[in-house]
Amino acid sequence: MTKKSRYSISDAAIQNEEMELNTYFNNKVNIPHDQFGDNNSRFQQITICIKYSFSWRKLWAFTGPGFLMSIAYLDPGNIESDMQTGVIANYRLLWVLLYSTILGLLMQILSARMGVVTGKHLAELCYSRYHKMPRLLLWIMTEIAIIGSDMQEVIGTALALYMLTNRWLPLWAGVLLTILDTVTFLFLDKYGLRKLETFFAFLIAIMAMTFGYEFVRAKPDAGKIGLGMALPYCKDCDKDVLLQAVGIVGAIIMPHNLYLHSALVKSRNVDNRKRLEAKDANRYILIESSIALFVSFLINLAVTSVFAHGLSGKTNADIWKLCSNRSDKFVNMDILENDNKTFEADLYQAGIFLGCQFGALPFYIWAVGILAAGQSSTMTGTYSGQFAMEGFLNLQWPRWKRTLLTRSIAIAPTLAVTIFSDIKELTGMNDYLNALMVIQLPFAVLPTLTFSSSKLVMGKFVNNLFNLIVATLLSFVVIAINIYSTIQLTIDNSTKQNGPILYPITIILGILYISFIIYLIGCFLSVLGVRFHERIPIIVVSSETNATNNDCVEIIKNGPEELDTYFQSEVNIPECYSFKWKRLWSFIGPGLLMSIAYLDPGNIESDMQCGVIAGYKLLWILLWSTILGLLIQILSARIGVVTGKHLAELCYSRYHKLPRLLLWIMTEIAIIGSDMQEVIGTALALYMLTNRLLPLWAGVLITILDTFSFLFLDKFGVRKLEAFFGFLITIMAVTFGYEFFVVRPDIGGIATGSALPYCKGCRKDALLQAVGIVGAIIQPHNLYLHSALVKSRKVNNRKRLETKDANRYIAIESAIVLFISLLINMAVISVFAKGLYGKTNHDVYEVCERQKSKRFIDMNVLSNDNRTFVADLYQAGIFLGCQFGELPYYIWAIGILAAGQSSTMTGTYAGQFAMEGFLNLKWPRWKRVLLTRSIAIAPTFLVTIFSNVQSLTGMNDYLNALMVIQLPFAILPTLTFSSSIMVMGKFVNNLFNLIIATTLSIVVIVVNIYFAIQLIVDKSGHYSYITVPVSILFGSFYLIFILYLNACFLTVLGVRFHQKIPVIGKYFQESSEHEYKYLD
């Protein structure tokens, strides 16, 4: 590829400047029909059958906008309103929730119908029909509602993170983190409309499962639920209950949601010039909206019922007594009061109650539900703001600017409250924000009623008499009680000190507020034909057209530029590629070599320490780390198959000299660190097998020879080499499996630890060990290795179907071998969870004291005190021998030897590929092996001479930390290239892979950086005045390089806001053409 065929990021920004301004409805979803017309235009036009019968396929095509709309019914403000309803009114206001949802459905249908019939959304209609001053005021009110809703999302997300981390992450930090989630969501709609809608459906499913779990766990009274929905009556209700009823309406019907829904429906390719097609579209949108809001109603109903059953009528003393008996980390007694006042819950206290009443799991599940509610609302708020700005002002901003502005305004007051106040004040903000939604409601409801009732706008789809009467009456009732509640809120919050100021301001603003509502009502009356008020000059609704069409008033043409989008969604017809065991066998090999990095001595020591420190409680970390590793390995392998280049070669062709040199250095450091672990494991295994006759330093030197003994193995063919490594993996499976059957761990404990993502009573050392597992499992250089190993299979990557088939078999093989590695790692953890968890030095010393006559027992490495026993590979083997006999000791040593030896050759290959790829430099393999092993041996050899066996095995902690630090420099290039359509063509990451891999990778990188920092802090000791400044200096360069790699990743995703930074355009290149084309 020549230099001319590349373009820099800054060039891409110019070429794609207009693409940033695209909104949701630029990507049209074609609706399936029974008959098809001609195909004259660029986009296939569809002629609808005259006979309209219900079609599930058609309904599926319309499914999407309603679910995005329904998210506003499930934001953190709604969840808090539901919770408070249950606490204050028991089941008595469930009918208000039901009828509010029905009213919301009616208003949403009117709003959506406008979008379908006119081809314009509500904000665009306001721009074309209202004069300048009214539409500017409407825009301001809509923006206030959006910012208020965004603040609720910030509060919900920050609070959920605060709960999930057991208060470890401060609220202010959680608030700041919400800046990142908006940027994360910016690229989602680049991957196709349907995938975006699927993602939001997934978030709704999480809310349904989490809040549904709380419902099943709490077991509310079904009879009272039915009665509460059926009887529109509230016996013995006081002022608080009535205000809460009003709050339900304000929380359910979000003003900006009407603007949103009218725009979302434009994503469906409907010819609104054809009355029957528009009518059919309205029918399916009605069905989809009803289904979506029914789901949201069930979720809101579940939340209300849970707290009606558990907290209604309870006092502070009741909750205090309940929680005082628990010692769980999540219990925060500081926010609970011990008096006889009625308990007033917020989102945080509600979670604490659930934890105190039902256990820790409901507490964390509640937090996950709140997090999903906050995250799902983020993107819909972004779209609402985008549509409002484009519609009211006819102004287009890049979405990242729009999002950053809205979120910054939302964060400022929230951050101030978190810093200068407490958690009660933060959660209490939701009450004021719900009141803000109440105040803004007329400014969405009245324009919706006005335009949907206008024959000039809607033509034959104008509101019928029934819709008009019901919508108008209910809307005016809602507006009246909302105004009442606002007045009542002002009275309740006024004091003798602020009253003289608060009342005049409220009166002045109230007069202006009511005047604007009266103006909007006048406009509404105009379209109904009421004329007595038209002498007032300001009350005029401008008309855009004087003529009417038989079907609708105006035709808004959808030109090709509106339909065109960066990604065109296609559904490929699957070929008949049947599964063949013989074909799978031919692909088995690369995965075996890759899986060895999951079983090296560093992994085995990490597993052993995990069992000793945390018992079975961190098995789920091992499971999910392996799953993440599998996902990343598959992406890496796919790169090799599709492009014909391994990861290091792609780095050479895509990054400029300085970044790729830095990546090579980081990769070499990881390889050397891994090689040191193999040297330590092999030397230690030989030390144990010879009963300490062979000194450790001699074992270290012997490891030079074993590298050369492997050099000739690949001379006999790749299949025999792979078979040899399969044999070494079998030895590990047999040896560590033997230990498992000898020790007989608790199967129930293993199953619980694997299934429950929770670590009850875990201390800081257990949490650090959890991070250590991730760092030990996912080896950075292994991604470079796997992308190269798959090139050993003869696949014609110019044939798309053959490439797809190869990717499938490689995924199956990788899954099989990593499942085997998972079982081996799980066996090691379980053995020491059963044998050493909770044991003290004295316990182990006492066991070995009775067996000290045996040759393998080394009492010099055992202490006789009451401190918790902290084992290493050597002490673990001694314990097995003392507890179960001599044979388990030697079998353990054989397993460690196999782990060390098997890792040697893969490290050699990884180094070879890295040097050839990053530097375009080929060395004879013996030189490469000698250099790497010499660097690895030097420090290890010095430790064995000048220190003892415990210092040698303790090096593994630092080496695992080294792996942790290097991890981003393999994951980020893998994500970057596998997500680049220029590199991968049709094999670019799909939305699911991208979201899961990116999210998990970001989490891994963040916790790994934290782990490295914590290790530096813990180990700095008296030399902190040196280690801390040096760490800060290197850490700054480290983070800058990670940010650069993230920017490159964002570039291939189409995110462009960072492109003005010259160094990014200078140091990363994206090909202007697809390099990889297919013959079929």
C-alpha cells in the first residue's frame, strides 16, 4: 500500500463533516409488503396492497421507536417516583399509574401520528407554524426539560456506581464518569438503526429482569395489586398522597418525549402521500407503542408493589432495627435514623432496605437496575435535544457538541451537591426535577393537541371527536393539577426567611407561565374553529400551505440525501455450509498454542492465591475473564484470517514509526515478563522434583537449554508441534485434575462461586486478587500470537464464504481449548479454596510438623504464628504433600514443569512475530530465543543467588502487575483493527461484539490500572519519595499513549471530534480503499 492511498484523520474529518450531523431518522428501515412495484429509483419504492391484513413481519419492522420512547417511562426519576408511591400510599395509587400510562400512550400515539402523516416531527412543525418568539420559548422549555431529565440520569448512574462499589467510588467521581458514557453511546448509531434499537431493548430487558427479580423476591400481595389498579379511589389519603399522585403523572408523561417520538417514527420508510400506507403505518405504530408501554407499566408496577409491601407504614426505627443486625458492606447506618417518624425512602435507602430485608444480592440487583435505567435514558435524551435544536432553531450541531453541552449543564449542579452536601440531598433532587417535568408538561401536550387536531396539518388523519374529547379533557386535568402541585411545592418549601423573596418571584414567573399557556390554548382553539379570541394579534398560527391534498395537507419529500447513511444495512442469504468434524480437526492447533498462555506458571500461582485468599468466591471472575479472553482472542484470530496479516504487521502498516516502536517495546516487555514466569516455574519445579538437590540458580540456567531443545520441533511439521503442545496440556489436565480428586472440593461452593457475581465479606486483598486474575488470564502478547498462528491454515481470504467458514471453525476451536483451560484453572482454585482458605501459618505448620521426616518437607519456609497463611507455588506443593501424601507433592511439581515448558515455545513464537511485524526485521529463531531468554534469566538468576525461594516465587506478583500494565497495548489495537471496515470489510465487528468487547475491555483496563497503582502504593514503603514521583512521570506518558490508542479506536468507529489534534492524524493512518476484496 503506497502512502498516497492513505488519508489522515484530519482529512477524514473534512470528508465526513456532514456525516456527524446525521440523526436517527437518516437511516430508514424499509417496511415489508405483499406486493412490490418497480425499482426505478436509487431506493426501492414499495407499493402497498389494497387489502391490509395483519403481518408479524411488518410489526417487527415497525418495532423500535416505541421502545426507545418507552425508556423515558423508566428513567431513575420514574423509578424513584414508583418507590415513593409504594412507601407513601401503599397499593392505593396503582390506578393513577395505570391511567397515567394510558394517557401517556394516547399522547404518544398522537405525537407519532404527526411524524408519519406530515413527515415532520413536532419541533419542525412548531418552527413552521408558530412565530419566532413562541417557538423560542417552547425550545427553551423543552431544553429545560431535557436538562432536568439528564440530571436525573446523572444522579441515577452515579448512585448506582456508588452502590455497586460499596461506596468505594465517591458520588462526585460517579457524576464525572457520566461524561464518558455519553461519548460511549455516540458511536452506537453508526452501526445501523436496528442494532441501536436492539441495544436499548437489551437495557429494557435488564430493567425488567432486575426489578422483576425484586418483585419475585418480595412477593407483594397480588390481590391488593389488582384492587389498587381497579378502584379509582384513595381512602383516607392525605395531602402527601395526593401530591404523590400528581407526581406520578409528572414522572410518567415526560414533555420532551413527545418531541422525541414524533421524530423516531420517521426512521420507517413510509410513503405518507399514500393514505392507506400511512394508515397502516399508524396502526402498527399504535400496536408497537402499546406493547412497549405495557412493558414499562409492568416494570413500574413491580417497583411500586415491592415497596408498598415492604416499606409502607414503616418507621425509621423499624428499618434501623432491621439493618442493625447485618454486617454487610453495603449497609450504611449513617444515613438511617432511629426514631418513630415515618420512613421516607430514596433510591439509595430503598436499596439498603432490600439488602437488609432479603440479603446482599437484591441490593446489588437493585443497583444494576438503576444503572440500566440511567444509561438507557442517556441516548434518548441526546436524540431529544438533537431533534429540538434542529427543529426549533433549524440549526444542526455535531452530536458530540450537543451531548457535551447538555451533559455539562446537567453535571454542574449535580457535582456541586455531591461535593458540598450529602447523599440525601443528591437523591432528594429527584423530587424537584420531577416538579420541573410537571411545569414543562403543557409545552409539549398543547402543541401535540394543536397539530394533531389541525385539518390543515393532518388532513384526513385529524383527531376524531372521541380522541379529541378524551385527550383534551385528560390533558387539561393534568395541566390543572400540575399547576396546583407546583403552587403547593412552593408553599411547602417557603419559610419565614425566604418567603418575602420566594412569593414575589413565584408570582411574577407564574403570571408569565400562565400567560404562555393561555397563548398555546388560544392556538389550539384556532385549529378547532373557535374564533372569538382571534382579535388578539399575537394568537395566530401561521399556515405553511393553503391547499390540501386528498390524503394529507403537505408532502415532505424524502430525498436520497436524507436516506443515505454511512452504513447500509444488508441481510445476507446464508450459504449451506454444514458442520464437518474432519474440517474442525484441520483447524485444531492454533487455539491449543494460544491457550497455553492461560496456563503458564503465573496463572497457576494466581489461581492458587485466589483460592487461599477468597475461597470459592472469585470463581465467577475467572469464568468471565476467560469469556472476555475468548472474545478478544476470536477478534484477534479473525484479523489474521480476514486480512492475511497478523496484528503486529497491521500495526506496522497502520501506525507511524513512533507509535509502533512504542507498541513493540511494550509487547517485548510483556514477552520478557512472561518468559521470566516460565523460568521461575521451571526452576521451581526442578527444585521440587529433585528434593532441593538441584539449586534454584542451576534450574534457572538449565532453562536456557530447554529453549533450544524446542527449536528443532517445528522442523518436523506444524501438526506434530501442535500435537506435542496438546500432550503438555494433557499433562496439566491430568496432574491438576488429580489434585482436584484427591482434595475433593465442595461442588456446591464451586457452583455458587461460579454463578454469583458477588464477593461477600471480601477485603482489599481479595479485590486486588480479583484484578490479578484478569491480568494473569489475558496475556497481552497472546493476542499478537493468535493472529499469527491462524495463518498456518490455508484459507483463501479473497473468498468471503470460505473466510466466514474458517472464522466459525476457529471460534469453535478457541472455545473448546479455553474451556479446557478454564477447567484446569478452576480445579487449581478449588483445591486451595478447600485446603487453605482461612488457614493460619500455625495450622499449616502443625500439619507439616507431623510429616517432617519426609524428604520433600521444607520447614524453613513455614512460619508458626497466627497470621493468615499466604502461599506461593512452593509452599502450596508442601501443603499438598503434608495434607495428602508424597504423591500429590510430586504431581503438583510435574504440573508446574509442564506449565513452564509449554509456555516457553509460545513465548518464542510471540517474540518472533512481534519483531518481524513491528520492525519488518527477520532474525534466525535461535538468535531471537537466545536474546529473549537471556534478558529473562538475568534478573531471575540474581534473585536465586542473593535471596531465597520465597523471594523468587514472590516475583510472580510483580510480573503479573507487569502483564496488567501492558494489557491495553494489545487490546486497543485488536479492537481498533477488528472494528475498522477499511481493514475487515464485511467481517467488521458487529454491534454486539463491539459493545461487549469494548465495555469489558474498558473495565479491564481501568481496574488493571488501579491494580498497578495500588501495587506501587503498597510496595513503595520508605522509598515513596522516589517511587511516587517516578510512577507519576511514567504514568503520565503511559496514560497519554493509551488516550492516543483510544483516539485511533474512535477514528475507525467514525467518531471525529478529536481529529483536530494533529498528532492523531499524523500517527495513525486509515486506508482510503478496502484492501480485502472477495471473489464471491
